[in-house]
Amino acid sequence: MKVAYWPGCVSRGFTPELHGAMAKVAPKLDIELVELDRACCTGAGVIAEHSQELADTLNARTFALAQQVEGAEMMMNICSTCQGAQGECQERLDASAEYRGVVNQTLARHNLEYRAGLANKNFLWVLVEELGLDKLRERVVRPLTNLKVGPFYGCYIVRPTDRLGIDDENPRDTYLGLVIEALGGTVIDYAGSHKCCGFPIITMNKDVSLRQAARHIGDAVDADADCLVTPCPLCHLNLDLQQPLAERSAGRELNLPVLHLPQLVGLALGLDPNELGMQRHVVKPTAVVDWTTSVIAGVGAPA
């Protein structure tokens, strides 16, 4: 499957291990990534607060670049915040030919045009809806047996449900659990799995942001999770990078590793933790690495 690949700016800046892990995992899933290296930040809702048309135009430019990728079946991202921000812009662009025409007048200066109807999916959705859980299971060489994983969706990929296409046919707000199970792991239920990590308010009220993160991590620890997994690099920043400060805010030890989704998939597909950049995390995934090492010792080197 060939996709126009939008990694997002955070995965190439603050969390380069996410971008690197995706590059390692894609060939094992027969996904050909054609990176949109000229695309820009989605604005993450911040630019839209000042100029909605500017935010829509920037994202329309990315969509137009994706539509120029010959043979691509869709556009794929690895950031649920990007999914939410781009989905909101695309909804406005697709709903009005007149508005789309205004935006395309700006894009025309760069020989670009956005045509309505682009399919843009997060890697999580691609795993379930395009590859399929059965085919994902077939590719597992190192099942995540006995690894207790708490799914952390973040808010941009679960709300609003109508815009994100979440319904009985596509229960996308359950996909992380389905993927964890397909990889052989155990899904841990806890209160914060579908709540905001607190990142969007960290520059305005850091104390509340840290307490939000600490509450969700603490809930997962109390539920006996070995680690969390998230499809959002911004959630990863607040849950991993800020975890030492969140611990101080909560007045308790947390020490819970947080993995990017491609890292968890990569472990089950036989990749080494260091290849997946797990040594870059602030909270060292010791329990996960020890577990991986013991499994490798039991079944031999991964294919």
C-alpha cells in the first residue's frame, strides 16, 4: 500500500523516535511511505484562532501535495492532533465549493489545487481498516504476551465523533485496544484512556496540565499497567517528557513508560527497542525492554 505520508512537525522535532520507528515499521507492513517533505504544520488549532482561512489554506496545501503523489491510495499521518486539526479544516473545504475556490486561488500561485474528498487516516486507522487485524496478527513474530498495555487515545482522535467518522461500523475509539490484542498484549482499562492529556493548556496553566497528566498516569499505574501507548506525540510529550514534574505535582512515584504506537507495533514485529528509539524516552521503558529481552531469549532472534 502506497501512502502520501504526513509525519507532522513534532515527530521530526521533539519526538524524532516516532518518525524513525514509523520508518522501520512500514516495510514490515508493506506500507510504502512517500513523505510530504514540503508540507507545513497543521497549525494545531492555534493558527485558526487568528485566521481560519490561513489555517485552512495551509492544510489545503498539504492535501494538494498529497493528491500529487502518483499511485498513493490515501494520506497517512502519525499524529492524532494533526488528524483532528486537518479533519476540521477538510470538513469546511469539502462542504463548500465556493470557499474551496477562494482557498485554491491562493494555492494556484504555487501551481497547486485541492480537490474535495481526500482520504486522510491516522496510522491507527490504517492498521485496522486498511491492513486489517488478521493480517496484523499474521505478521507478529514476538507476541506481546503478558505485557499489560494501557491505551491512551488523547482527545483529538476521539472527539467530535461525527467528524472523525466514529460509529458502529467504524468504532475508532476502540481501535487501540483491538491493536494491542492483535499484537498479543493485554489491554488495561483505566479512567483516563480517552481524556485530554493536558498538553493544550500547558503554556497557560502548567500546574493543572501536570495534574491532568499525573491523574491519568496514576490511574494506569493503579490498574497495574506495564506501559501506556499513544497515537499522539503531543500526548507523549506531556505523559513522558513531563512525567518527572507530574510526579512532583501528584506527590507520588509514577515511573510508567509511554510508547508511541509504531514502537509497540515494531516490538511485536521483531524490531529491537533501540532501533525503535526507546532509549530516547525520559521514563526508560525498563519493564518493556526486560520483557522483550526475556521473550527474545525464549524464542530466538526475531525474523
